Amino acid sequence: MKPSTAATTARATAPAPAPSSARWALAALSLSMLLPSLGISIANVALPTLSVAFSAPFAAVQWVVLAFLLATTTTIVGAGRLGDLVGRRRLLLGGIVLFTVASLLCGAAPTLWLLIAARAAQGLGAAVMMALTMAFVGGTVPKERTGRAMGLLGTMSAVGTALGPSLGGLLVAGPGWRAVFLALVPLGGLGLLLAHRHLPPDAPDAPGGTASARPRPDRPGTLLLALTLAAYALAMTLGRGRFGTLGLGLLAAAGLGAVLFVLVERRSAAPLVRPAMFRDGALRASLAMSALVSTVVMATLVVGPFYLSRALGLPAAGVGLVMSVGPLVTAVTGVPAGRIVDRIGTRRTTAAGLAAMTVGCLALCAAPTGLGAPGYLAPVVLVTVGYATFQTANNTGVMADVPPDRRGVVSGVLNLSRNLGLITGTAVMGAVFAAAAGADDLTAARPAAVATGLHTTFAVAAALVAVALVLALASGRSAAGRTAAARS
């Protein structure tokens, strides 16, 4: 996206943040990125215990995870736009407070449905934190270090994902399931303290002059988008890739909601998402690539446990150990990938990351079971390194030239594309795997059938990443052509 003249002038004349101030601000943003990923991953391991504690079936207990996921997905774009309107610092502080208080309520919940309600509130706070964290980078970090900052944020998200299951398991086995949620309270308090002290204050007249002159939030558009995303997320998560009457009805509702949302936004004086924003081909390509790549990454999480246990015969501890490698590799790759972005630029780094993912997926297509866990891990590491590299480069490229008054909503849309990819990947890649394995009950499938399912799933994954790579190359050539034309 190209910045407006005013935005470019503002960036050119604004003083560079002091190094120490930027470091502390980045620490606050890193913690704000860690908490949402930790909040979702730490709760999964507690579901069996919650089922026993509340004498509830798994279908009810899974709403502890779904409530958080739905609240985050449906509100993340609206949270980003609201930050642009009322002030990002003010709203981020409110989001951290909400997340922290909701974590306390989760730990004290006397009934399952109160726990689910508190998890929804926690997810709303997480949506604010996720939407606004990346939006702050442009105003707190020198431009030449933007890639490293984005890499660090990606690292913190991966650390939360990797740390959640092991930390959750220790807390459930020790103090009990309530400690899973209460452990987030002191982290939230620390994040609030750092953000309050070190994040730059909101401009008193941003973005629309006096408070009375600022555009009002687009309530119809926000509600329509939330309902549309909720219908889509429910269709993908409840059916787990199998669409009965309810699933098809939810998909139809999501399609109708998307059409109505576009019509409403075109007529709104202050739209939640400006339709003109999507005329930018580079932004469209980046959002599409983010969704495709996230869909593929989800395949490793959905397919991996079945392949490792059924085809390779690993015990539960071995499966958990192997599955932890991916998030750990992502955590280690983030900052180095950011340095590469700062050095050679976003376009080449994006293409390199997608190329690595493609090679890794193709290697998984041919992975023989005779090589055991190393034969599975080596391609997965390549996929994961490529994913972390792509995410850092893509996020940096999208956010680099966004005008200050639109950073929140663009960050929200970018995070939404990733979330939709993860949700879609859970359902679609799981359905591809089950169909290729030819088994309704994957826990009882033959090892050879599970191996076939893995090969087929990652053949589809390789095709999806190849599409993303084509988009990256085409977008890069288009941008280079525009630059050459502007210079001539």
C-alpha cells in the first residue's frame, strides 16, 4: 500500500524513537503478542480435566477453546479500526486489562458456562492485543529495524504456542486446571505496566481533529462482519470438514453476510474496511498468501499426531516431543528472518520462504515410514523455517507503508487472514487426510493408510504453497514494473 503525502511527511519529520525507549516499547509489544497465543494453546491440554471437573461431555467442554477462537476471529478487524479512531495506546491498554481480568475470572469460574463466557471475554481482549501490536511497530521502532521487530513479534507468538501445552500440562498435573488461567494474570499485569510506561501516547487530535469531528465507528459494518465470520468459523469448526445441513446453512449465511457487508461498506461514510483498500494488488496478494500459508501450516498440526502415532508407532511422549519442534523452530527463526528482511527486502525474502515451504511439502509427499521420526522431522523443519521467514517478510511488507491512521485496521485484516487460514486448514486439511486414509476413525486406521493420507495431504499443501509463490512473484514483478514506470 502506498502512504498518503501527509503520512509520508509525518514519518519524515517525526523524531526517531530513542534506542532505550524503543527497546522497552518493543518489550511491551512482545508480551502483548505472547499472551494471546499462550491463552489459546495453554487451554487445550486442560480439556480432558475440565470434562471430569464439570461432569460435562467433550462437545460442551470444547467451547472453552471455541469461545476464545470465535471472539478473536470475529472482532479482530473491528478492534483494529476502533484503535485507529479512539487511539491505539488507549485501546491496547484496555485490551490488556480485559484479557487479564478475564483470565482471573476463568480461574475462579464455578460453572462451565461461566468459564466459557470468561474465555469469550479473554478472546476479545486478545483480539485487541493482536490487532494493535503490529500497528505500533511503525511508530516505535526505527524503519531500518522494522523487519527485526516483526521477527521478534513472530518469535513471541511462536513461543506462546510452543510453551502453552507443556506449561498447561505441568499446571494441570500440579496446582490444577484453575492455575492454567491464573498463571496468565501476572503476565497480563506486567504487560500492562510496560505498555503504560513505554508506549508512545496517542496524538490528542488523531485521526480526525477534535473528538467531536472524528468519524464514528461503523456499527452496522462491524456487526455484519462479526456475524459473517462467526458463521464461517462455526461451519469449519463444528463440522470438522464434514458439512451437514447445519454446516451448509452456516456457509450460506456467511456468503450472504459477506455480500451484505460489501454493500454496506460501499455506502458507509466511515466504513470499517474501505473497499478501495483492496484495489491495492500487493495487499490482496499478501492477504491471500497469508491465508494459504496458514492453511498449510495447520496441516502439520492436524496430520502430524496421527502419522507419528499410527504410522511410526511413537508413544504419546514421543509424539509430543516431535510436535514441539515446529513451534520451537519458528521461535528461533523469527529474529534472524527479520534481519534478512532488513538486509535484502521483503519481496525476495517472501519468495525464499515460500520456496522453502514448497520443497518441504514435496519432501513430506514422499517421506518413507522407514526413515522414522527423522524422515518426518527434516521436511517439517524446512516447512517451519519457510513459514517463519514468510510471515516476517509478509507482515513487514504489508505494514511498512500503511498511513498511521489506517495501521490498526490493516493489522486487523492481516491477522484475520491468518486466523481464517488456520480455521480453514483445521477443517479442510483434516478432511483431505481422512478421505485419503479411507478411515472415519483415524485412531484405528492402518499404518499404511495413514501414510497415504499424509502423502496426499501434503501434495495438496504443496499445491497451495505453489499458488502463494506464484502470487508473490507476480506481485513482485508488478511492483517492479510500477517503480520502473514511475522513474521513466
